[in-house]
Amino acid sequence: NALHLTLRSSADDNVSVVGEETIAAADADTVKSHSEKAPAPKKAKKAVPHGKEGIFTPAVKGVKAVVGEEKLNKIRGKAIGMHSDVIKGFVATSDSEFGQFVLKQLFALADKDKNGIIDQSELEAAVKTLGFNFLKENQVQGIFERTDLDKNGGIDLEEFLEFAPQTLQRNLVKLAKNNGGELGFLS
């Protein structure tokens, strides 16, 4: 009395035999007892697209059909890298006269009551205005706490000028990725 086992692998509905084995009668009873206790195998999850359907989804799907998914992913990677470099380059100007001017204008826009201090509610409103809607309340609170160096409950211009560039860089990249997904570039 022997047990014949066939190990199969399936991917995308293509089934292939990975290996076959005949087990002697003594070992077959052990295999049967273990297999009766084993839970049913879970169905493999299908691949989920990277992004949402958006205005550029048809073009992205067309490019994928022509060049293939691997090449498309390389193109996406290069485009994302170049866009991130543009953001980094923009933020790198923060030490220049122009960059300081832009940061001071951002500070003035965030300081709604014009008291020279950005409080937490003003910071929350500013990040929403910039489109950083993906930031959770505790993340905005963390930004506020890290930036408020003197712990006086507000961010003054000097603190803002020190921390705004790194916060902007990090979140502008996230915003670009989210927007790319929403537009269908990641479909």
C-alpha cells in the first residue's frame, strides 16, 4: 500500500508539476494523517494595480501594451527619480536669497493672525493648503513639536526657516506620488 504524491504549482491559472514522489506504505499513513489535519490552502491574491484609474490610465495601459510592464516600471522609476530631483533642487535653493524670500512668504501666509508665530492650528491649515492632506493629525503635531525648538507653543520665523526645507522636500515628494496615482500614472 503506497501513496503517490504530486506537488503542483499554479500561477495565473497555469498549472505545472513541480515534483512527484511515491511514498512507502509505512510512511503513507503518516502523510495521510498530517494531510487530514492541514487547513485548506488559501487562494493566491491577484496583483493589484499600483494606482487609481485616472485621466492618464488609457495612455499608461497603451504604453504598457507596447513596451511591457518591466520596461514601463523602469520608465516610471526614471520619471519619479527625475521629478524627485527637481523637488530636491527647488528645496536646495532655500539657502539662496530667492529661497529665503519664498520661505518668508510661506511663513507669512501660514501666520494667519500676523503675530509672528505659527501656532499648531495655523500649521494644520497651512499643510492642508499645500495639499498635504495625507498627513495625519499626529504627524502634523510631530512636525510642530520638532520645529518648535524653544517649546514656547509656536513656530517663529527662525525655526520655520530651519525646518521648512526638509519638511517641504519630504512631503512634496509624497504629494507628487499621490497626485501621480490619482491621475492614473501608476495604473
